[in-house]
Amino acid sequence: MKRIISYIFMCCLLWVGCTSTTEGLAPDKVITVSNNKIEMESKGGKTSIKVDSYCDWQITSDEEWQWISVSNKSGKKGITTLDITLNQNIATSKRSAVLTLANDMYGVSQQINITQNSSDPFINISENRYE
């Protein structure tokens, strides 16, 4: 009896949790983002994108989360505003990352490519007195 109840519960979760791609949606349309390419100056800053999803999703990065932060690392079915903040890039080389919004259970994902410009070379002098 427990097996039957578990089976019914799992079927209900599958039915409620995500619109199936067999209902006419292509896999790349199950999770969509308003902008999948972000380019930012070296000073950093914040940008927002809209995520429209027919299922719950989680976000991962191919880079460490040290210079990138996001307002949500997961979302629910529906429209979500995702704020992406980049710290200042003080390095003299460009940096990039790929954020992936995915629902592994259904095998659907969407990527956001991020590029941040390098900083201009500089010299920092702590004292302005010379002898």
C-alpha cells in the first residue's frame, strides 16, 4: 500500500512540478531568460534579467562565486527577476563566466554568458614624499 501511495505522490509531483516538453514546448523554451549575454565594465555593477520558467530551476556557475553574486540561486515556476552583481575587476585581463539555470529532473537548461572588462594598469603609491 505504501508503494502505491508513493507512486501516486511521485506522479502528482511530476505533473504539477513542470510542464512537459511533450506539450509542444521545445526544451530550450521551458526556461527562458530575457538576456543571455552580459558584458560589464571593470568597475562592476548590477544588472537584472527576467527568467520565465515552466518548472523550478537552480543556478550554477562554472566560476567561483567570489566575483559574481546572484539574488536567487533557485527559482520556481513562473517569472522571476534575477539580479546579477559583479565585483570590480582590478586584474589587467578580462574575465568571464557561464551561469546555467537548469532543472536536472527534466533535462532542461538555459545559459547566461558573462564577460567583464579588465582594469587599466595602475600604480598605487602610498606616500607622496620622496627623499
